[in-house]
Amino acid sequence: MSKKHLRSDLFLRFTAALGVIAVFLFLSDNFLIYWFEQPGLRIFLGHLGLLAPTSSVLTGGQILSGWIQFSGFVLIFIGIGVLCILSSNRSLDDDARLYTRIAAYIVRSAFWAVLLIGIV
């Protein structure tokens, strides 16, 4: 297999994994914002001046929570890259089936969470 082919496979694996994990990260970020009143990534990055400044001021505990969330996102991003490199001997079809099952699980979990919260 050529080096160019390996790089394109690695890019496809990384993009597919990132797409699935991005949905999970989005849902978990919103869960932390609304249920545990954490600052969220957008507000934290705005506080640091990396995004548009926000009107809310973060306190010490919220800043620590923001750093923990940000570190978690970075570690997951790095973990996806390592996972893609380590699983480069699998076929892309196997990866597609795996990511389909993970995405279906996330969708089912979100559906039942919304339904049960709506009932209660």
C-alpha cells in the first residue's frame, strides 16, 4: 500500500471518528451546561479571549471546570488520532460498521433521555 493511500485512509478514519464523537461531545457539553451549570466550552474560550468575549464573568470554580472540560476535549481529540493510527490495519468497512453502531447508540440514548425527562 502506498504512503499516499495510507494518509488518505488515516484522514478518512479520523474524520469519521471525529464526526461520531463530535455528536457525543456536543450532547455531553450541553448536559454539563444545563444540568450542572458548568460554563461550557464556548463561554470558557470566550473568557480566555480565544473566541468572542462573553458577557458572563467566570469565577474560580467555573474556570477550573472550564479547564477540565477543555482538557477532556483535547484528550479525546488526541485519543481519536491515536485510535486511528492503531486501527489502520482494519478495513474502512469495519470502521463504518463500528461508527454506525456507536452513532445509533447515541441517538437511541438521546431519544430515551428526552422522552423520559419529558414524561417526568
